[in-house]
Amino acid sequence: MARFTRIQVASKMEETGLVPLFYHNDIETCKEVLTACYKGGARILEFTNRGDFAHEVFGELNKFAEKELPEMILGVGSVTDGGTASLYMQLGANFVVTPVYREDIAIVCNRRKVLWSPGCGSLTEIAKAEEMGAEIIKVFPGSQLGPGFVKAIKAPCPWTSIMPTGGVSAERENLEGWFNAGVTCVGMGSKLVTKEFLKNKDYSGLEKHVKNTLELIKEIRNA
């Protein structure tokens, strides 16, 4: 069962402005990355559902988070059907992120009052998702749609909360483009938890990178 309500999850996404995305098949590596992100100030992380037995890794990681990192809100991403969403919720997923809009996922998540963030690429999809109770919409792929898409959506629908994923990096110019367009938060994967950090097991470097990124987001928002 989720430890955090969907209201708490949405609030934390908006508060921090950053949702790190990460997957690895080694549980010890996952613990190190999660801890580094936590020490860097992140309080929410999306474990992407990739690779065989990913749910088993997630289950162990979520137990670790509950015991060692009590404020960390751990959720799951890359979910493409209601059955998989249910599986992860049984393992305590606090939110579910998808690359597509699917009503079966909305139904199983809403049934347990777990936040779900569907991947949408058009205003029609966004409107349908909001009708099904989606609080924060994942704009995907962000690299193809861009900040201009977000700005265009926010004009007729200023109430829409958007989280672009894909095409988001930690550079100032990139983040300024997204936040100035009106996003609520950004999802960031390999540009945050880079291959170099993992290869070198530089978890202190990752911690600093997360901290600097969060500070930059805060600075951009307050400008």
C-alpha cells in the first residue's frame, strides 16, 4: 500500500520541481543512487519499469526507502497496462507514470487513490486524462514536443499541470525553457543520473549534481 497520498505526491512534485528517473537491475546500485538523490535534496523518484524482474528490485528498494529514507516518495514509471500498475501498487508504489494514456491504468490507480501521470502528446489526450482524474500530465516525448507545446497548451488550459519527460537536461537554458513555458515539474533520467556517475560509482558526485539541479530550478522559478 502507498505510504503517501496522491495529494502529497502531487504537492511534492510541484514543490521540488524535479522527478529523477532511474533503473538498474542491481539492488545495491539502486540503493546507492536513491540515497545520493535523497542526500542531494530529492524527495521523489521514479523507478522505471525496465528489464526482467524489475518489480522484484522495486519491492526491495521500496522497503529500503521506507526504513532508511522515510521522506522519499518512490513510484514507478514506464507502465503500459493496468495489470502492471496493480502489481507495483501491491509493492507499495506511491505513484504510477506511463508513456501512454490508458483508461485501465487510470481505473486501477483511482481505485486506490494512487496518483497516476499519463504520457500525453495532444490537447485531446490531456483533456481525456484530466477527465479521468489525472492531476499532473506527463508530456512525452518532451524532446519532440518542446517547451512551445507546453506554452500552447497552457494558454487555453492554464489549470493543466505538466511534467515533461525526455529531452530535459540539467543545463540552465534547457530548464529555463521548460519552466518559463509553465511546467509544474520536470522528469529527468540519464541527464541527471548519468552513465559516468554509475560507471565510476561516484555517488557523492551524483548527490552534488542533484543538489545543484534543484537549486537551479528554484533560482529559475524565483527569477
